[in-house]
Amino acid sequence: MRELKILAVVVALTLITYWGVEPFAHSQMHPHVAPADFKFNDVQEDIKDIKALKGDAANGEVLVTANCTACHSIEAKGFPQLMDNASAGAAYGVTPPDLGTSGKLYNEDYLAAFIKNPAKASKVEHKFVDGRAHPMPNYDWMQPQEIADMVAFLKSIAPKEMTNKEVYTNACQRCHSIKYGDMKGGSMAAFTSDADIKKYMGKLPPDLSQYIRSRGESYLTTFINNPQKHLEGTAMPRVGLNEEAQAQVVAYLQEVGDSKKAQREELGPKFLIYFVIFAIFAFLWKASKWRDVH
């Protein structure tokens, strides 16, 4: 009986310490941030005149072809990348994305805001001061109808389905490597060279192979949606992924960095049952041996 009392005291002190100290420490190291905003409410005022219009995909194709294909490929429409990744990275600081999937991956409102003012929409205006300009120019000189048409075209050519890896490749691999995705082939290295992306971002973006383990799903969900919530002043832009695409990115990080999660979680209840049964037998054995002593 004495051992049970001692155990109860230890458990009580442990719980008091954990619940009294750990939450405070966690709140200091990981302050609470607002949930991910997949409606991108902060851009709504900037695009209200665009949202009121119905886009014309046919005219949008003309506008995108005239204004975007000098830098961007659109493989879905037969516009190849004019420069290889190394040359594009050197010219722009980061390899421009193929636009064929943008209508699938990115929030429609974010796309309109990004076309209008890329630095503002992606929340990196603080990087482009003292004469520095975002590699993509503003198109705020366009008529709202023209931007609506461009978005309509990008949505019309977007694929219906994409795998988790394809979404990650289109959304993240221009800057980030994920070497555990293909250790031998090296096909998951960042498209932009280390030297160019370091110059553009200010530091080398991390390899994401183990970020699902080191940061966790909750952190990644809010960080990808808006990096400034966690690291104010960071050079990483807000990507603008819609909720489905972002979930696929996190799922791919899970596939690469924590592929045994399902098996590990399946074993958890079995281990707990084993420990409970073991504890019962241990207590009964101890009671039988110490009965005469007490």
C-alpha cells in the first residue's frame, strides 16, 4: 500500500509540474498564431473590383501569352521554359514557376492579388526597398477585367488531379530541396542553385526532408499559409496555396519524412495494453512475495 501512495504522490507532482510549467514555456517559445486563412481576407479589399467581374478565358489566354511567357513556361499550352533552371535562377534570383498548374494550386483571390502586386500579395514588401524590385513586375496598371480574364484562363487550363509529389514539386521545389524524396537520383533538389537562391532570399532555404518531424503538421499548416505569423520579417513569401493543395504538400512531407507514422500509431495501443497487463502481473507477484513480510 505504501508503494501505491508513493506512486500517487509522484504522479501528482509530475502532473502539477507538467501542467503548471510546460504550457507557460510552450507559450513563450511557440506563441499562439491565428489559424490558416484560406480565404485570404487581407487581399479582398485590393481585388474587390476584380471579384465582381466574370473572367473571359479566351481573352485571358491572349493576355497571359503576351505578358507572361517571356519568363514563365506553360507546358499545358505548349509554351516551353525559355531558359534552363540555372539561367533562369541567375536572371531572376529564383526559377519562375510553370503556370499550367497555378489555377489548380493557388487560391483564385490570391492569384488576382498576386498578378496585381506580387510583393504585397506574398507579404515580402519589406525585402524590396531601396531600389530593389520584385522579379515579377506589378500589373496594377491593367484593367480589373483583364486580370479577371487572366485568372479565368489559368483556371481553365489547370489539371483536374495532381499527386502529392506533383503539388510539392510545383509549389515548393523551386526553392527547397527534399533530398530524402530521392536520395540516389537527386531529382528532388531545388530547381534554383544554392548560390542564386541564397542571394535572392538572404539565406539558403532549408531542406524539407524532416520538417514534418521537427516542426509538426500544425506549425507547417499555418507557416506555409503565412510565414510572417511565425517569423516576422522572413524572406519566405506567402505561397498562396488553396486548402487542398496545401494539404497535399503537407501529406507529401509526411510521406517522405515520417512514412512509418501509421504503423507507429497502430502499435501504440498494443504497447499500452501490454504495459497494463504487465503492471497487473507485477503487482500480483509483488503482493505474493511480500504478503508474509507485511
